[in-house]
Amino acid sequence: RVCAQIRLSALTRRILQQTKYLKAKDAAITVAKHVRQFLARIFVSKILQAMREDEEYQRRWRCARVLQTAWRRFFWRNRFIVRQESRIEGKRQEIATARAKLREKRDRQNSSIVFRNVIRIDSTMAVVTISFRDETYLQNENSMFVKVYVPTTKETFTFDLEENAIRECLEKALSSEGRLSWDEMLKDNALKALTKRLMLRVVRGRPIFLFSRRNIVEKGVLVDKRVVRAVGELFILSTFRSPHDFVFYTYQPSTQLQMRTKLSMSKLREWLTETQEKRKDQPDIICLLELERQASLIEWLVKRAMIRNNPQGNNMQLLLQFEAEEERVINLVTKVQSQWRRLKSRRHAKQKTMQQYEKVYIRESSVYVYRNMLTDERQWEKPKLLGDDDLVDPVDEWRKEETLDPATGQKYQYYANYATGQSSWLSEEDAARLVQRRYRSKHESDLMGKKIQLPDIVKAMKFIHGARTKYEEDPQKLSNIVNVALLTHCLDLDFITAKPIYERALQQSPNHPLISRAYGIFLLASRQTPVATTFQTACRLFHEANVVDPTQAKFQSATEIYFRWAVLVDSKNPLALLNFALLHQCIYKKYDHAEKIYRAALALDPTNTFVEENYRLFTKERYPGGEYLSLGPPYSVVRGSHVVEEKPEWAEWSKMIDSGCPKKGMETFWFNRFTKVTSFQEPTWSLVWETRMKRAKCVSGKTSNWVEYWDDRTRTSFFYDGYTKKYTCSC
């Protein structure tokens, strides 16, 4: 029992202690968390406050807001556009479906139409359409619809006819002895006879059409009957008159052909009125409508009744003069419309031809050919549809084209200029890059001189990599010291480290030409103070080296390995170009080439004080009295100068002034605009005239002492006196 009590007590104490510890631990963790949050909030607020006060942060924050706004606008606009496009596409599909249904319905209705014609009854025009009830019209007991559409009132009258009624009407109209087949009933002349069953009634000014199912009997009174001859045949012409119209009926005994036409009273009145207006000499034509003058009216109408062959068929046709005149006017209008459509079609075809063809210049023949842009076919002749017009000349531009290799079947792209007839596998961008690459290569070759070869590169690499190793093995050897000094000076461009190495080399060999030349270039490049003393020291070193080694044989290896190699390795470094410019300036005495290198270095870094001060000193010393005296200022000075005086006697020479000349008294110089030669001294005019005499041509005979010569270079003439040996530009 005691042991059990002890174990229970221990367990209870452990549980209580564990609970107390966990509570304390949770409290400590919570306090630490809140403290960290508080400190972090303070830290972040300080950072944000500092960033808000920072203008750069404000600028970035505003830019970020603008970008976010633009992005949200772009996102929602695109989403709206996509939704709108989907809605529009849905509407388009609905419209297309509805149109397809309407088209199907219309096609189904049109497929059942067997006859359509325009008729005139009592000056009322109507469109008559005859169609089957359904498409299975070959079955028995079919019915047909006769629809009459009146354009003036926009009304449609529909009549449903059974097969028996249709057959009865047509058999009576065609005087058929037997039963008609469907093929015979569906002929145009049979269906046209069916339209004669239509009758017109006018109720309160509104036209109403009716379909008469009775037999065709001419209404009215027979007022005239006679025999007439037309188209070489005899016809019996009968005239019937009713209160509303005249009916003319003809019968041909030889063929038993019957023809009929109708003239309403309103149309007759219009006809007589128009005739009276045209013929002023017969003012009583309108009086023919009176009953007392019926005989004259019948005679007038019979004379204007015509029987002729139908130009649109093989049958005969009965019509009146005004109907023939209307038909003639309609034919003329149709002809004019056809001519207009032909002209419009030709214009459209010409426009399409101009869009389809283009002119291509052939350089070999110096002519233009015509290219079909769709088939890529070319022809020498102009397309006939163009007529007298011609295509415009091609634009002077390069275009991308494709060609098919018939052997491999592959397509290749090329570029062509149809205005000049040129073609190339290179695009304008590729050609520009090639020209730029060639220009840079030419520019580098102008700066570097001759092109370095692969053996020279291998030799330089071995020599440079071995220089440091040999110096570490034997730092007292003169050759090792000189190589490390040149390496540090030219390749590492570390002027501070190179100076003590050069001084050690000079202590061991003060008169060595290679060390003197290299150290002189180093002094000028690093601009050691004092500058005036440094320049004199460098000039003295160069002079002593020239006395000891006038051929510069001992300096050639250093030139190739260090100075040229430094430019090849890092051509964009202005200090490497500075060393190379000083090499041509002080050693080779090639002042124009040195100036090109100076300008290339200044173009890379115009603020480099080493290059700028050396170039200023170099320019100053090129004037008379300087170390690098030239005949005249460099060509770069000519670009910033202006002409102050020109004379015909001076020919291509001009006197110019350099306003930015660093040396007083030397602002004026002479410049030859053809040879680009400058000179501080006035040219020797006798030599100038002799040179002009050699290139000039005599243009006049020796009629006097003065002979005229033409200088084609200056495009001027001058005169020469062979006795006095004098020249002049005016005689």
C-alpha cells in the first residue's frame, strides 16, 4: 500500500508540474510572438516611412500603381472583348440558322413554281405565279396555286385549283381533242392560257382579281370582221367592243391558229392622248372615242393591229402598235442596261487584273514583264483586260518571296526588288549587318594595320602566359622584368604597378632602346607629374632609342605581342587604344593614323582624362615649333573651319581659318578640296599651274599669244601665254 501511495503521489505531482509547465510555456510563446510582431511592425513601419520619404521609392510606387491600373484595365478589357465576341458569335450563329431555315423554305417554295409572268388587265399590272401544292406533283389528284400579286396595292390573291378544273380549263383553251398529259399542261403556252381566266374588278378604287371557271367567250359586241394579210398569210380579224375594252381576235384558216389581244378603254384614252400630243396636225384624234365615230375608231385601231413572228419564239404574235412601241423601248432599255453592265464588268475585270498583276523590271533586257501574283507566272505581253491603261511602276523596295526547288520540292525564301530587277538571298537587315561587319572589319584594319595571322596569335599567347612564370622563377633577369613591365602596362593597364617595374629595368639597362621606347610611351600614357618635364623626358628617351636602334628592329616583337595584342583582346578599352596611338605617334611618326586611333578612343569614353590630355598635347605639338610638326593641320580640323577666301587663280586651293586653334598665329591654313591636303605655308603656285597644265585640255587655237585650256577637275578654264610663261583666268 505504501508503494502504491508513493507512485500515485508521484504521478499526481508529475501531472500537475507538467500542466503548470505547459501553461507557462504557452504563455511565454504567446508573449514572444506578440513581442516579435510588435517589433516587426515597428521595424516595417520605419522602413515604409523611410521609403515613403525616399523620392526613388515614391517614383517606383507611382509607377507600380500605374502598371497595376494598366494591367487591370487590359485584363478586364480583354475579358469584356472575349465575352462580347462570344455573344456576337452566338447571335451570328442564330441569324445564320434562321437564314438557313428561311432559305430552305424559300428554295422549297421556288422548287414548286412552274410558271411566273407579268400581265396587264385594264392598265393594272400584276405578277402571276403558278405553283404546285407540294413537290410530288407527278402523283394523281394534284392541285395548284395561282397567286396574283398587285404591286400598286401590295395585295396577293390566291386561287386553289384542283387537277380536274385545271385540265378542263386548259383543254377548252387549247381546243384539245383528247386528254392532256401533265407535260403538255405544264408548257408555258398552256399555263399562259390559264392566266386569261383572271378577271379584274375595281371596287371603290381597289383592284380585285377573280378567277373565272367558265369557258372562254369573248365579251362584248362584234363590231368588225375582216380578212387581213400579214407575214405572207391570210388571217380573219374580229373586233369585239364592250363598255370596258376592245378585244381583237384572229384566226388563221391554214393552221387553225388563234390569237387574241385586249385593249382597255383607259389605255385607249392614254394612247389617243399621246398620239394627239405628238401629232399637232390631227387635233381631233381624241374625238374618235365618241359613239358617232365608232367606224373611224375601228378603222384607226385595225390599221394599228400587227401580226408578226414572235422574236422570242417560233409562234405568231398579235399586238397593237403601242405594245410594239413599248416592247421596242423595253428592248432599247435592256440593250443600254446590258451595255452598262458590260462596261461595269470590264471596269471590274480591269480593277481585278490590276490587283492581280504587277510589273517586274528585267535588268538583262531593260524591259518590264507582268507577273501574276497568284500563280507567279510572268509574261512579256500586257494583259488584254487592261486595254489602253497600264500598271504603275513597281515601288523601289525589297520584298520577301518564296521559290520552289523542282528537284527537292523544298521552298526557299529570297528577297527581290522588282523596281531594279535585283534579287538576293539576304534580307535588308542581313545585308545591313554584313555591311556593318565589313565596315567594322575595315575600321579595325585601318586602326590595327595588317591583319594578324594565326602563328602570330599562338606566339603571342605562349609568350604572354610564359612571361609571369619566368618572372616568378627569376625576378632579377632583365628580359623577365621588361616582359612583365610591358604585360602590366599594355594588357593589365595597371600603371601604378608598372612604374616601379619599369624603373628597375632602367636601373639595370639605362640605354636599352626597347626599354626607353616602352617607358617613354608609359610616361605619356600615365601622365606622370610634372607633365612638362615628363614630356621632355619621354622625347629624350625616344631620341636616345633612335640613336641606338634607328631601324626599330628590337621593338617590333614588343609591338606585335603587347601593343597590338592588347587592342585585339580589348578593342573597347580607351587605354589600350591610347597606348596604340602613342606607338604610332612617337615611334612610327604616323600622325594621321595616330589621330584616327585617338578619335576612336575618345568615341568610346570622351571623359577619359588620359586620352583627352594626350590628344590635346598631340594636337598642340603638330603646329610649327612643336615636336610632331606636320605640313598642315589634320583633316579633322578642316571640318570645324570655314573658308575665308577663294580665287579662280587658286583653283582647288582655299584659305581657311580654324577658330579653335590652340596656338595663336596659326589659325590660317591652306586646304586642297580634291587631294584633302592641308598646309600652313602658301602653296607654290608655279607647281600648281604646272599640275593644272598637265591635266587640262586645249580648247582654242593659237589665234593670239594666249591659249585657252579647260580644267575638267575644277570645271573652269584658264589661259596660258607661251612667250611670257604666264597664267591667268581671264584674257
